[in-house]
Amino acid sequence: MALEHPEVRILNCSLWPDKGVIRTYSARMYEAKFLIGAIAGGLTENDRLGYVADYPIYGTVACVNAFALGAKMINPRVKVYLEWISRKRADIRRTFSDNDVSYVSGRDIIIPDKDEGARHFGLYRREDDVKNNLAMPVWDWGKFYEQAIKNFMDGAWKTDVGSGKSVNYWWGMSTGLVDVITSQNLPIGTTRLVKLLKSVISKGDFNPFAGIIYSQTGIIQGDEDEIMAPEKIVTMDWLAENVIGSIPKMSDLEEKAKPVVQQQGVETVEEA
């Protein structure tokens, strides 16, 4: 449809590039995950954290690693136990209970459940199956849509259909598209830390994937002055050295998860 109707401005909310036919847009949610990891790293009493991921697709692994790197920046001893809701026979509650994990980064979107008082969303603390929510990443899509429509109206949109050049709008904290909201129950010092990190990330003075980075298998980035390219962040197929877990193969996933992973999965997701 985009090729047949170049007069129509088509965008897809995705990190999947389309070689110039359809422009994509998304949020640099890893910036928020880094902040939440820093919060969790400062709160844990036993150096153990949990992370619940959904599908091993573009962008998701970057969020896992950003959380782990943020936590490690505050607490160098911290370990992050990773679980996937899309994995077959996943028993997330048992994994965290067996490993004495109290602070967990759960889903970003609240799923209504009339039988549950508190939701498994954002960063929360597990206490006798009661979830105390502490922080949550948020999107303000209106920031993007307002600017996109303004560009259309001002004639700033240039047609590159079929040029082979991908155009992706990947906005973060600097634009106000991404933010982190925190509970009033956080310690004052932790709240000040969040404000500081928000400020330096928004100004471009700090990047979660800058400097030397180690994965579970060795050095990924060895230059203190290097900042990881956006393409490498999007297609990340490795886990930070302090993550306990793995990226599931296609054969490890539930059937309902396979279609989206086949389309947008990271390179290591394949039939075992």
C-alpha cells in the first residue's frame, strides 16, 4: 500500500527497519530500564534482582542489559535473574522464590485483573506475595504524534519511498517521550539519584551503553570512550555478565510467541 500510495504518510510503531518504504518509530525504553536498574541495585539487601521479559525480539534484550548495567553501576555485586513469560513451562514465581529475589522488574503495562490488588508492573518488591510498586517506565506518545503531525503540516516530510534507506524515529528521555515515575516510598537519596541520572541522560552527557561492557562470554565493547551504535543496541543478542539466564531458542517458546519472534527476533533465536 505504501508503494502504491506514496502520497499517504505511513508509519509503523516498531524497531523493524523497512528500507525506506515505511518509516518506523519507537522509544528508547532502555534509558528508563537503566534508571530502574539503578533504583533496584540500591534497594536490594542481598544483591539479587529479578527481571521478567516478554519476547526475545529487537529492543527487548537491550532493556534487560540496561537494567543489569544500571543495577551494577550502583551495586557491583548484584546479579539479575532473568525469566521469560514466553518460554515454555516458565515458573517465574518459583524461580524468584528459590533464589530469594525480592525486587523484580516486571511488565511495563498494567493488565487488569480483578482478583489482584496490586499489579505485577514496573519495579516492585515481593513480600509474602504482596507486590509493592516502586517505579515504572512510561511512554508519552503524544510528544511524538504532535511533532510528527507538525512536520507533515509544515512540509518537512521528504518522500524517500523505495530509496533503500531506512528511516526510524527512536526517541528517548531528551524528547520527553520516555520517563520513569517513582513511588513516594522510595528513599530520598534514591529519588535524588533518579533525578540526576534523568538529567545527564537527557542532556546526552551519559549513555547506558557507553564505555567498556562485558557480556556473559567476554568483552563486547573494549573502549572507554566508545558509545554503542544504535543498530547494535536494537539487534543486541547477548546478555550482560551479571545476568543469570539466557535468550530462549525458538523451540523453547510457547506456540503463540513464535510468530512475532520469527518476524522480529534477535539473531540467536532459532530452532535448536
